[in-house]
Amino acid sequence: MVRTPLTPEERLRGERLGRLLREARGSRSMVDIARNAGISAETLRKIETGRAPTPAFFTVAALAGALGLSMDELLLRCAPEPDAVPLAG
């Protein structure tokens, strides 16, 4: 199965997610947060650095729970700016 390349917008969204997760983690250990979320520290590292810009929904939900973030907050802070969304038509 061939995976289609990510768009620049998808990569940017992944970078925003990674930055938000790093900020929310603060001084807490990557290993501890990953363990609490039920994922590997390497997976968390890839998400935080943008090397995994499109993690699975349940991975994001588990990380949000481990970090005390709401999914609404993640969406608001990681979605593109309203003026950056192309209009259909």
C-alpha cells in the first residue's frame, strides 16, 4: 500500500500538535507521559518532533488525557487559522 504524501497544511498541523504536546508536558518526563498514555516514548518523541505528523486519533486522545488537555483545546490550537483554509468552490 502506497501512502499519499502529506500536504504542507498536514505537516504544519502535525508541527503544531507536537509543539502543543511538548509545552503541555513541561518538565514531566517523556517516558512517564508515554507510559500514562499507553504508548512508547519513541512514538511520543516522533509526534513531538513532527516526524509523525498524523498520529492515530486514539493516540492523540490518550496523550490529551495523560496531559490534562481536552480534545477541543487540541483542535482549536492545532487547526489552521480560519483565513488559511481554502474555500471550496
